[in-house]
Amino acid sequence: MTQTTTDSAHAAKAAKNMSVQTDNKSATPTTEQKLQWLRSMQLIREFENRTMQAYQQAKIGGFCHIYTGQEACAVGTIGAVNHDDPVVTAYRDHGHALARGMTPEACMAEMFGKIHGCAKGKGGSMHMFDKPNWLFGGHGIVGAQTPLGAGLAFAEKYKLEVMGEGKKKVTLCYLGDGAIDQGAFHEALNYVSVHDIPVIFIIENNGYSMGTAIKRHTANSDNLISRGQSYGINSIEIDGLDICHLYEQFKPFAEKCRESSRPGFVDLKTYRYQGHSMSDPQKYRTKDEVESFKEQDSIARLLSQLMDSGDMTEESWKELQSEIKAQVMGAMKFAEESPAPEANELYTDVYANPEKNLSPTTDFGHGLNNPLL
Ligand SMILES: Cc1ncc(C[n+]2csc(CCOP(=O)(O)OP(=O)(O)O)c2C)c(N)n1
Ligand SMILES: [Mg+2]
């Protein structure tokens, strides 16, 4: 799917939302970064609460997967790389989109199926795309984004080493624990190791693939990094519930991948508070288990650190929460009021424009005017 006319508008507003992607070369986060992460994680949480409400009111249709509980994963890892390092992920993607700097307006309007959504409302919850913010989806087929991550990283390496353009980049490719069993993922791991491609496969290991616990779906489930190691890839386990610790581990790891042009594999341990999707009775886990993870909540943990250090007070936290609430309510209103796409949008952004000499026409236009359709 190609980009939208709203690109520049939401790219311009992006800086406000973006998790801090600073020039801080140190692996120790600054107070400014921590405060920005708190804002970013709380924005995702509030956004997801409103998403669930809108889904229950049938304002959002189709599949919809909630990111609540996993906020530190997207915010901490995206916050450790540069804004122009490519990111690609699976269908549980609202958190990555917001952490990358997509406006809540464009993200919510996409789910409402409206024209001002990031993909003109044609992708929906699972297909958040934002080229100006270097986000290449949102993919619904489990594991499909892993060869794409390899390709995105290869393209950047090729640009630099063959065409002499650009700079050293590292690509972040997220997948769930359920996706590690896919053949395409193993092909991607093999390829990137053989060809020295700087992509990091970040397994957001929330312990479940739909209703199947990790121990029941994958061999050697308490040693996932052996998968990466068996392909000669530098691999680490990280606690994904503690954002400061996550950043301290991930930042140098990502820089090493970038500098040495080598891939990486991260088993990022996390937990989702909601069901797999909006229609999941959750019979496969106990309430006590969910509660035990809520007690380790990543937002509460960072908040208490910031309060202990005197960088946040009860009052400033309340202010931040109401500011974010208002921001998300604004996004809901924006999504409600945005028009539905015109019928002829059905024919745009479906195929790439035909290449010269591969088209029977000299007109490379698309949509209803394209005689190839
Ligand atoms: C190739 C393929 N097989 C099955 C599905 C159905 N499916 C959708 S999500 C999912 C579970 C994936 O779990 P995981 O990778 O752990 O991600 P999580 O939902 O936990 O974020 C499955 C099996 C699919 N979308 N694609
Ligand atoms: Mg999972």
C-alpha cells in the first residue's frame, strides 16, 4: 500500500508524539528521555483504552489487537535508535505506530476506516503504515514481516555500500513468540547472517500465540536465543517490562549491529493484559496470572522511579494524564469527523505503478484511469 496525502500533515505533528530518538550515545537514559517515555507509554495505554471502547461501539471493525502491557517494548527499543532506522512489525501495531511518531489522529482514523487514516482507512488496525516515520507496517500474516525486515535492511545496506548514498542503519523487525516457528523466519535468519544484514529481530515474547502457551507451541521455549545463536547471530534476552533496563541493554546491542553490519536476535520478555484480539474469552490463562504481571507494570515502575528521584510529583502525573486523555479524545473526534474514502479509492494503492517498458501504455497513472485495471 502506498502513502497518503496526509503524510506531510502527520509527519509535521509527529515530533510531539515521538518517543525520544535523541543523539544520546550513552546507554544510561536521561531524565528527559524517561519523562518522554512515560508520556509515550501512557499515550499508548490511553489510546488502547479508547480503541477498545470504539470497537465495542462498532466504530472499528475487523481484527483488532490491543498492545496494553507491552508498551515498554515499542517505546524502549524505538527510543534507542534513530528516527530514520526502518521499523516493521506484525498486526499488534498501534503501539509501534505511536512510538514511531504517527499522530493518534492518523492512527485512530485508520481504524475507523476513514480517509485521513495513515493508509486512507483501507488498512485498518493491523496495517499501520507511515513512510515519513519509517514505519513499514503492520502485517497480518504471522511471520510475513520477517523477510520484509531483512529486505528493508538489505536495501539500506545496498544504498550505502553499492550506490554510495545514505548512512549506516539498523532495521528493527518485531515479531511475536508465535512467529518464531514460521519457516519464513528461519529463512530470513539464515539470509541475514550469511549476508551480514543489520536487522534486529525483536521477539515480543508475551508467552502466548493466540490461546496457546509458548511451552505448547515451540521447542526449547525457555531458551529462544539458541534459535538466533544457531545461525551465528548475536542474541540476548531482555526484560521487556522495565524500560530503563531494556534501553540500557538494547541501545549498545543495536549500535553494535549497526556498526558491524550484523543481525541481532532479542528475546524481549513481556505480557499482554488483554486477550489475543477483541474477541477472546481468555480461557487459557488465570486471572491471578494476569494480575501478577500487572503488579510489574512498566508504566507504574517508571513512574515510581521518577517520583523517587523527584522528577515527577502526584500533581504533575495527574496533569500529564489529563493532557493525554484530552489528546486521545481529540483523536477520537478527528476520526469520527474524517470522511469515508470515496469509492474510487478501491482502485488506488493496490498495485505499484507499472514499470516503464513493462506497461502497454505510456501513462503510468493509477486508479480508475489505469487501463491495466
Ligand atoms: C501464517 C498465519 N498462520 C496463522 C495465523 C492466525 N494467527 C493470527 S495471530 C496468531 C498468533 C500469533 O502469536 P504471536 O506471534 O505470539 O503474536 P501475539 O499475538 O502474541 O502478539 C495466529 C496463529 C496468521 N495470521 N497467519
Ligand atoms: Mg505472543
